Amino acid sequence: MKGGEILKDAGQEISQAISDINSALGSSSQSFYMNYLKRSVKHLAEAVAILNENQRELNDRIS
């Protein structure tokens, strides 16, 4: 995966996490609130995983 694609994919995950957080804040139901927050954490974790994989690939190229 190229650098631009990696940043785009990570950015999409972060954008979705922000959207889920905004939905959680607008939710009147505690159940929906928690579900949106759980989804946002999953998206943030995926973004971190994408960036970590990219870092490993860069480190391998340098070594």
C-alpha cells in the first residue's frame, strides 16, 4: 500500500470514529450512546493498526 493510500484509509477510519462520537453525543438512549462509542473505538483501533503496519513496513525498508 502506498503512503497516500495508507493515510487515506487511516483518515477514513478516524472520520468515521468522529461521526460515531457525534452520533453518540446526539443520542437520547444510553444503549445507542454506548454502541456508537464502541464503534468509534473500533474505528480508531483500525486507524492505529493501519498506521502501525505502515511504520513496520518503513522500518523494514530502512533496515
